[in-house]
Amino acid sequence: MQHILEVHQLRKYFATQKAVDDVSFNIEQGAIFGMLGPNGAGKTTLLRMITGIFFPDSGSITFEGKKFDPINDIVRIGYMPEERGLYKKMKIGEQALYLARLKGLSKAEAMEKIKFWFQRLEMESWWNKKVQDLSKGMSQKLQFVTTVLHEPKLIILDEPFSGLDPVNANLIKDEIFRLAKNGSTIIFSTHRMEQVEEICDHIILINKGNKILDGSVKNVKQEFKENLFQVGFEKKPDAISSNPVFEVTGEKGEALILKIHEGYKPHDVLQLLLARSYEIISFNEILPSLNDIFIRLVEGTPMAREFQHVQTSH
């Protein structure tokens, strides 16, 4: 499938501090792409380079097969930053119209799309309210609408569910799926792993300015699995004698958690248990959550960002 975005060896320094260090990745057209990392990892700096707010100190960005041109390409990108940029004294309808016109829409086009989105996200009664009168969750919905209403090819969402209650979070989640299905590509940046598991096709993990993981959610979970299985029994055994095939590491209700030893396979476990006349009602592999993987990879590194010093010649 064609790549809508190719990022090659991006670096960004602030004075003599490394914020992003030699990061490369590709994003396929129509993908929902997760950019993960602890707070201060370098995610926002990376997003600001992809949107042309910052220029990289070295490396390249290719957008839709051509060298990224911030001035002309930005109209095909929608960016919802973590720090929200809305005019507090302005009425909501006027603000949505103003931002849509900035993205190149005519007044008639903008009004049509605003009405569509306000109706879709149950915001029709908000038109004459001021931003300062909105709750955080309501502001979030407005910011989402102003990010996507010009139908950008690439949509970048930085912590989009922050401040949303579960009902509105599901509403936005459904819209993300719908936009991707209709051909938009989504970059979803967050430190909330459970949201990524539900939404993303592909992820990268950034820590201390470096990319430390890159792959599909499915492949990443396979890569970090630990040969753990949950076995459900009609009647849970009081004890299973030691054997070369597996060890019992825990229990859950009428199920036992087993770790298969190296060199053995799941069918070896089943053969051994059935030979001992245990009645098995379920047998499931336990894959690690992205949260488990995230903790394993960043454990021991400072969660609050400590910039790495750049070597300077004297």
C-alpha cells in the first residue's frame, strides 16, 4: 500500500539538547497510526515537525510522494494539538467558520460542513455559546470538529480523549474509525495504552527522543509474549505435580495460568493434562497488553524528560 508519510532520520535540537534523535517511520494511506511514549518523550516535537511548526535540524519528510512543503501542504493536514488553541471570547459557530475559512473553504462550503459536524456530534445548540462557557470535554469536541471539517488527507490528534467522558470518547472514537474508512490517515499520539489497543493498526514507541519500537499492534504483542496460557477446568486441580513441560504461575477463578517451558508447545501441555484426566473447558494464550510492553521497555528510564546532551566541538 502507498505511504502517505515517510519520515527519515529526523533530528531536532534545542540549544545543545536532543529532543528528537534519528527517528524514521512510514505511514500507509488510510492507517490509524499510534505514536506512543511517556510524557516528555519527544512526541509533540515530532508532530510539530510533521506539521511544519518546527523545522528539523536534519532528516527529511515526504508527504504524498513529494518533499513536504509546509506552506502548501498544510491545508491537507488537520492538527489537533494537546494545548488547545481556541479564542475564548468568540462564539462557537463564528469560530468554527473562521477556522474553516483559514483552511481554504468558501463560506458556503464551511457552513455546510459545520452544520454536518455539529449535528453529528450533537452540538447544534452550541452555535451562539462562547468558548469560555464550555467544559473541557465540550471544548475538545469543538477542537476535533475544527481539525477535521476541511476533510484533510492526514489528521493528527494529540491526546484527543483528554477531558472527555466515556460517552463522548466513544463518539469521537467512532468518528476516527469512520474517517479512516473513508480514506483519511490518522496519527494518534497518546500515553494511554488501552486507547491505542482499541484504535490503532500500527504503532511506534518514542522514549527519550528515540524510536524504540515499530510494528503492527498484533506483531508487537506476538514479539513480547511470554508463553503464558490460561487453562480453564471443570474443577480446578488442587495441585499439579512438577513436570518438564510447564509451571503454574498463578490462578484466576477456576483457571490456572501456565508458563510453557522452552522447547515445548501448547499441544504438549494439553496432552499431559488430558493424560492425567483433567476436564479442560478452555485453553487461551495470554498476550501482553501494550501497557505491559510499554512499562517493560521504558522501565528504568526517567519518565520525566531528561534531555540528552549533544556533543559540541570546541
